[in-house]
Amino acid sequence: MASLKSRLGAYNKKPISTQSPTTKPQLIHTTTHVARFTKHPISGTELLLPHSVARDFTGDVETAQLLFFDLETTGLGASEQVYPFLIGAARQLDGACELTTWFADTPAGEEEMLAAFITQARDTVLVSFNGKSFDLPLVLRRAEKYGLANSLKDCIHIDLFHTIRRIFPEKPARLVDAEARLLQFTRAGDISGAAVAQAYFEYLHFGKSNLRSAILQHNVSDVLSLVSLLARVSTAFHEARRGEHSWAYKIHRDKSANLAQQKQLLEKKSANALDGRDLQALAIIYRKEKNYRHAARLFLKAYRHGKANAIVDAVRSVKRCGHATLARRLTEYALAREDERVQRQLVRLF
């Protein structure tokens, strides 16, 4: 028989649990969303790009390499208080535009969010709007803080902000301006970019899910608009290469094309289809080739199309052809009609 002491001790023993000990649930700091789009949610335009797109006046890039990205941040500048809390990145995949967004539900989610984006962006061609000046430097700086190895600074980067301002006369300063002027739509009911940071702070403090949804929708529009804008830019570059009259064509002809390319672009059009600037540019090419007779005719046409200083070049070319009398008559004609600037140049020729 058990002793009284051992029997009493049984009451003090802790019951043996048959359940495994519970572990503290891991906190979720970053939420990942993946969605597929075939059309822009606001404009309704198709988002599927061709196999390749033009990145500039001479080079193309395969669409499969592109990664469109945009950040939402706690502010502007380079202070420690400025960090990204949302990154959206889209790519063309299986006949649709697949958009991934990483949202830091707490500030502690930044490192995880950055690591995921860096992994997806590796060996891609980045596409952004003002990303060279702000988005990418911020990602690189914050990644360095967390010791995240990356090679994003070595990626080809198509910054649509700079590209659009170069090849379109509208020269938008903001993404919403580019949407209105180049894509012909405006956002209704969307939270403004300036209000996104405050909305995030309020979401963190009050937990309002509607603010979180508004921020996510704003970023979706930002990223998908990059796809539509690149399609518009690529079309402009292709038109420029074909010599079609456009703002991009003028820039390509004057700044990017070599002399042979310039001549080919200009001669694709009939002389009657060329404006004064075109005629003067083509005349300069003929003059460089020492075809002074043809150059003189084109300079005179440019003059009749309103290029006042073309008369000076016309007189020079006529003189090189040995027609001094005709050159003097042209000079007398222009001296009676043009301003002092042109008159001074003409007088120096004799």
C-alpha cells in the first residue's frame, strides 16, 4: 500500500497535457498581392505589348525583359524618415500584364518588401516615371541599410519622365499630366500622390482598411499607366525612324541620325511636303556634299517658307556656283525686306 505521503503528493502533480505546446503566431509585416490585367482599369486601353518595343530612336528591347515599377513612400528627399512602404511591379506574362504589389503593413515590413522586389527585378529592363532620380536611388539606399545585395544599378533603365519630355512637346511634369496629355484620360476619385503618405500614416495609426485600399488602387493605376505610356513612346520612335512628321521625328533627324540617315529621312518626302526647317536641313546636307546648285534651290525654297536666314545660305551657294550677278540681286532683294540681323550677314558676303 502506498504511503500516505506519496498519496498526498499525487494531488500536487501537474496534469500531463496531451496537446503540443502552442507557439506564438508570427507577425505578418508585408502583404503581397498579385493580379492580372489585360486592359487599363481607367482608360480601358489594351495593356498587351508587342514582342518588342522601341526604347529609343535606334534600339529595341524585348517585352519579356521589361519590369514596370513604382513606389509609394513616406515622403520626398533623402532623410532617414523617407522610406518605401509599397512597391508595385508589372511584367508581360502569358498574354496579360501581371502586377505584383508588396505592401508594408508595418514599418518592419520594409526589408522583406525590398528583398522581394530586388529578387524579381534582377536582370530585367526597368521602366519607371522619374525613377532614375527618385525611386531607384531610394531602393538602393534602403537596400544598403539592410545589407541586401543587389545589382539594380546595373540594369538598363527606361525613365519615361525624361524620354517623354524629350520627344513630345507637351513635356509633362507629373505622371497624371502624361496620362491626360498623351493617353487622354484623367483619374476620378483617386487619392492624389501628395496625399498617399498621410493616408498611410493614418492607416498605421487607425487601421482604416479603406485607406489601404485607396493607396493600393492608386499604385495599380500608376504602374499600369507606365505600360500604356511606353506603348505610346514606342510608336513615336517607330514613326521617327520612318521619317513621319512628328515632334520625335524632328529630334531624331536633327540630333540622333547621322548625315546619311538625315538625308534618307528628308528625301522620303517630296519637296512640296517639306516645311521650311526641313528644306533648310536638306539644303545644308547638299552643301556639305558640294552640290551647291541643288543646295541653292532648296535654300531659296526654305526662304519662301519663312526661314529668313536661309537667304544668306542661298546667296553663298549661288556664289559658289559662279553666279555673282544673281547672288547680288538676291542680296539686294533681301536687304530691302529683312531685319538688321540678316542684313549684316548679307553685307559680309560682298
